[in-house]
Amino acid sequence: MPKITQTQLLDFANLSGDFNPVHLDENFAKNSYFGEQILYGIYQVFYTLEAHCKKYPTHILHSLKATFLAPVGVKNHFSLKSLDSKLSHNTGGGGEPTLLKKAMVFLSKVK
């Protein structure tokens, strides 16, 4: 995952309207429950989507489900790993086949 700058976080806060200090204020975040500045969850989703679209530029995403198992610190180094990826045929309500892409993707901490 590329390094996230404080300027990028502030730009994101201005776009989203989310000014929670656990995302923006390193000193505040150090004294919070998490003990460090936390990356916005949706920022992680955007990063994952960008990586997926670069790898599979012809796939069309019909839906998205995100589950956050643990907070991601702004200063942590993470890698993107695809654990399961498959294409399957499905018939929609009209009986016409549609191609669905299913993938499990995780951001994992680099040790």
C-alpha cells in the first residue's frame, strides 16, 4: 500500500466531511483506544478497488461488500493479497447468463 500523507488525509476529510481526529490528529490518535492514527475504512476500499481495476481492467463490478477485521494504521505498511478469485456463470431473473467475478481480497500487515 502506498504511503498515505497527512495532506491526502486532509483532502479526503474535506471531501467526505469526516473530521474524526483519530484519522487526522496523530497526537490525539496516540491517546485513543487504537493507540495510533487510523486510516479511513473507505480509503482502504478505494485502494483495493483501484488495484483490482488495474489488474482486471475488463471486469465489471456489480456489487461490493467490505468487512473490516482490524483497524489499519496510517503509518503501517500493508500488502494487497487476493486469496480466492473465480469466474462463474449465473442466470439472472430474465434467464440470461451473466458473468460474475467473486474475489476475497485482504490487506495484510507486512512484518
